Amino acid sequence: MATTDIRLKRIENEYQSVRGVQDDILDKMDSYEAALLGLTEMVSRNSERLDAIDEKLDRLMAHLDVPPKAPAGFVKE
């Protein structure tokens, strides 16, 4: 069994290679998750800002007695 040590070394190298690739994949998944969470937070903040702007515009339009906009699209008669 002169080749037993060689085969065991080959199996160990293959195992280490697979583990290395798995670690790389998991690291990329972690970075994608962090990026997605960051983007989700930015969307939430932008939504809050737009809501605040809408409220300000509504108050300004009410103060200036701006008539409501006519509905767009098809109107049921």
C-alpha cells in the first residue's frame, strides 16, 4: 500500500479546496446581505422624506387655496 499516503493527501487537498470555495461563497453572501440591508434602509429613509415633502406640499397648497387636481385617466360617466 505504497499509494495510501498519496491518496489520503489527495483527499485532504480536495476537502480543503471545497471548504475554501464554500467559505468564499459564504463571504460573498454576507457582503450581498449587508448591501441589501443598506439599500433597504436607504429606501425607507427616502420614503419617509418623500412623505414629509408631500405633507409640506399639501399644507402649502391648502394655504394658497390651490384647487384639487382633476382626476387623470378614464372617468366613469
